Amino acid sequence: MNPVLASQTPRQAAGANKERYLAHTDHLMMVVLDISNGPQAAPDPPHHHIHEQISYIVSGRVIFFLGDAHYELGPGDMIAVPSDVPHCIQLLSESARVIDTFNPIRQEFLGS
């Protein structure tokens, strides 16, 4: 396996003012998500997927909505998202970097 070097990894648009790059094995995916449209007045629309997810906040502050609960998270905080539970974030700072891990991998993130 070759290392994934941030300086040499293509970035992908992940929505308005969101950019991601990623690495994966056959069963595990890590995605670095940079968000730059904050602070936001309202959260992104909720979504859900079959994938289990763990999110780690590298920088910035967000409100993470998970099911009927919400949590204010900042650098060093993590949150686990079970399969098929609706979730979304609201950016409280100007920008944030979030690392998401997924199992199984998100095939739709791999492009063509």
C-alpha cells in the first residue's frame, strides 16, 4: 500500500464550500472534509446512510445533530454515528476540518 500524501491527493467538491480528500482499504474509509462557509445560521439538511461513521473535529466548532440530540463539538472531540441514524452539522466558526471514517467504504465518494 502506498501512503496518501495530502499535498498530492486530488480534492473533490463535497457541496457548497466543502472539499474532501480520502484514503481507503477494502472495508474502511477515512475522509478529510474542509468546510469554509461559516458561521451558518442553520444546519445542513439531515441525511442518513447504511455506513457506520465516526467523526473527529480537527479544527473549528460545529453543532452535530444526531437523531433527536445535538452536541457542540470542537477540536479533539469525536462522535459515533450508527448506521441509518439521521445526522447533520451546523458550522459555528468560519471554517472547520472534520475527519470522517466509514465502514463499509462510501463507494459514491470514489467517483468514476
